Amino acid sequence: MTPAGPAVDAAARRRDAGRSRARLLAAATELFAERGYTGTALRAVAERAGVDAALIARYYGGKDGLYQAVLAADPVVGAARDTGAAAVVEAPAPTSDGDERPREDRPGPVVAENAAPDVDGDQDANVALAELLARMVERWRDGPASTVGQNVFRCDLDDAARAATASRLAQQVLPVLRAVGPGSAGGPDAELRAELAAMVLLGIGVARTAGTLPALAAADPDRLAELLRELLDTALG
């Protein structure tokens, strides 16, 4: 074999691994939103992705790791801000047994937590809220409610999925809502107001997906954002 052979083989494996990861992540995103955490079987994810189910354990470590990766890719609570982007870090390669497998063949990534948005002062708080609403508008325009949005309203999550969902909201959504208005100074019911606002914010996507409120489902996303901003200013003030 020529010296270029191993390099070519490694590059091909990386491309194949990247495509498999992308297909698994897309399938898991759809199924976790459609069926919830408990109702999503890993075999169903693999079948929808068109890959071997064993690759889920290889690339994500299992169901919890796959769910964390879906949260990290979420357009609202995932890597939406450069300063708070979630990092998917490959698990360190075992060294005790001299494992020399390519990086893409080593087990399980570790999904690093997002840093909380840096919100300080009235102007920054309003900018952060505008950015959050812009991401929501993009989501409303592009497709169904996200996994996080769906799971806020599900009762069938296991403890790990519930904790992961709550953690993402606590890092990426609640600090923005908490910082808007007098509630940012820790006024009465400040945390309750922030969580109530988060419920409304995420619930719009769920209701639009369900289609049971026809005016809401048919509304222009930009107009929804305008009305929602008025509602949030009242609720958070």
C-alpha cells in the first residue's frame, strides 16, 4: 500500500462517521420531539437515520448522550450564542490498552454545558430578549416545536431527561427573562414570572405544531413576536 493509502482510508472513515452522526442527530431530534424521551427507542432512531443502532453507543454513549447532543443542537437553547455555545467534546481515547482507533470510532462524546448568556443592564437585557425572540421566530417559521419546547409540557420524561431539559432552560432562557424589567432586582415572584414567561414562549411553538388554536397556528411569526414582546413586558414587569 502506498503511504497515501492509510490517510485516504482515515479521511473516508471520518466522512462516513460525520454523515452517520448527522443522520442520527437529525432522526433523534425529530423522534424526541414527536414521541418524547421515554417513547423514543434507540432502534427507531437508528432505523430513521438508516444506520446501525450500535453507532449510537459508539458516538453518543447511549440514549442520555444522544439527548444531550440534541439539546446542544437546539436552535433556541443550544449553540445559539457564540459566547454560550455548547461544545461536543469527544470522549478521551483509552490509553491503558493502547487503543489506537480513529477518533470517530471511540466511544461516547461528552456534551459540555452552555455558559449562561451574559446579561447585564437594561440595554443588554433587552438585546438578549430580542435575540431570543428572533431565534423563536426562526423556529416558528421553519418547523415544528423543538424537543425542548415539547418536553417542557411532557409528563413522561425520566429524571435524567427532565434534569437535562431544565438545565438548558436555566442556562439559556431563564437568565434572559429574569433580567428584563424590575424582576431583575429580585422583586416579588421574580422566578415565577420568568418561568411563566418561558412557558408562554415555548408553548407557542407547541400549540402551533398541534394546530388546535387555528389563529395562532396561522399567525405570521414576526407578528407573534411583536405581541409576545408586549405580553412579556407586562408579565415580567
